[in-house]
Amino acid sequence: MLTITLHLLLGLATAFLVGTLVEYIVHRLMHARIFLYKIHAQHHQANQGQGWLMEFKDYFLPSLPVLLIGAALFWLLLSVAAGIGFALGCLFYAAAAAYAHQVQHENPDLCFWMPQPVHHLHHHGKMWHHNFGILVDWWDRVFGTYKKVEWERPERKQPLSSYFKIKWF
Ligand SMILES: [Zn+2]
Ligand SMILES: [Zn+2]
């Protein structure tokens, strides 16, 4: 049972790590004008999320090949549990990234899991070379693109219900 749980967690964690790394690379390539530059420039102009569901679709559909290949590899090399863990990790990543993107466009103060809401600041500061992370800021720190900005977290905590008050559809 312990092995199954460990394999499941290993698959989950790997998928999460891969998802956040791909997110960083793709966003950086957009700014290098290599990939989907026009669409991304439009997004910067509009400065809005599309709603959680549409965001989820945009994160999840392109990651389907990664999900299938990764899950198959984990299944073959380790176990069924590891394969399932990887697939679940991809799903969890896409759902969380969609939420992180939407919330940082609507109410960045809710972004409690990072010292500063990097994606909000990326837009707000019209950054073209910094803060490419959306769900996490790890990869910006690893690759030297993290930019600390003067940003105050509001003193008063927002009620739990505000975490649900985003555009979902
Ligand atoms: Zn951008
Ligand atoms: Zn954005």
C-alpha cells in the first residue's frame, strides 16, 4: 500500500513540475516572438482572463500529449499507480493554473501561495522579460527572470467566499 501511495505521489509531483516548467517555457517563447506572439500580445492588451473554464481548456488540451506519453511511461517503467498519478497531476496542474491565471487578473490579492502575484505584476508592469510564471514563481527564480516589485499585500484578509468569486465560465 505504501509503494502504491508513493508511486501515485511521485507521478503527481512529476506532472506538476513538468506542467509548471512547460508553462514557463511557453510563456517565455511567446515573449521571444517565437510562439503564439500575436495572440499573447492581444492578451497583454486586453489584460483579462477568459474565465476559469476557457483557461482550463487552454492549459489542458495542449498538455494532453504530455499526459498520455508521461502516464504511459510511468505505467510501463514503474506501475499503474504511477501512471494514474501522472495523469491526475496533469489534470490538477491545468485546473490550478487556470485558477491562478484568472484570479491574478481579477483579484491578485488572493494569490496567497506566492510572495508576490507574479503574473499580475508581469501584466501591470508591462514586463517583457520578467516574471513569466503563472501558477508558481519557481522557474523565474531558477532561470533568473524573477523580478521583485514594490507590492503590498493588503492587511485585511478577504473572506473565504471571495476565492470563489471569480469568472468561472
Ligand atoms: Zn506575457
Ligand atoms: Zn495573463
